[in-house]
Amino acid sequence: MDCWRALGILKYVLLYQAIMFANYAKWYTNIIGVFFLLILFSLVFDAWKFGFSLESVHKLFHILIGSIVVWQWNNQNFWRPFALYNGLFFLVVAAIGWLYPDLLSLDAFNRTDTILHTIVGASGVLTAIFSNQNL
């Protein structure tokens, strides 16, 4: 076997190991935390333009979750349970959004947010299932 073929095989072995042993829960947790913190800009803009409303509480909730994630950024025991429970919670929120669109006229239950809540929830649950970290 020549050197180039051995390197080609090694490349696939390393790729397989990277996929099979990747800690998806860490990536999910950190990405969700950053995106939830970015909602702060939307909150400031909405509060400046429309004042404080029930939608502001929705955004504050996301910012609180993002803050907790940043606080637990390197805590390996936090990543997978967060992915699972955050995913389950947002799947319930998404189900409410699909069953009762525009509930209480909140943006949290409009079509766009319902789709986003579905993506966050499903990806969290799948991440927890396929992550290599123990619960």
C-alpha cells in the first residue's frame, strides 16, 4: 500500500471518528446561547420604539436562557441536559404555536417564531440523542 492511499484511508477514519465522537450538545448549547443573547438587540429596539410589552417578556426569557448558557459555557455536565430540556421545552412551545397560531397576539406564537421554535426544539432533542456525552 502506498503512502497516499494510506493517508486517504486515514482521512476517512478521522472523519468517521469526528462524526461519531463529536460533542454535538456542546455546539448546540453554545450556538443557542449566543443567538439567544443576540435577541437583546431586538429587545432594545422594540422597547425604544414600542415600549415594554408582553412580547418584551418573551424576549427577556430568551436572553435569560442565553445568559445561563454563557455562564455555563465550559461546564460539560450542562451541555447535554440543556440540549434535551431546552429542546423539549421549545417543542412544546412550537406545538402550542402550531395548534393556536397567534395566541394572545404574541409574536412568540406567530408563524415565523413557531418555525424557529420547532427548529430549536427538534435540533436540541436530536442533539441530545446523538451526542456522545452521558446524561
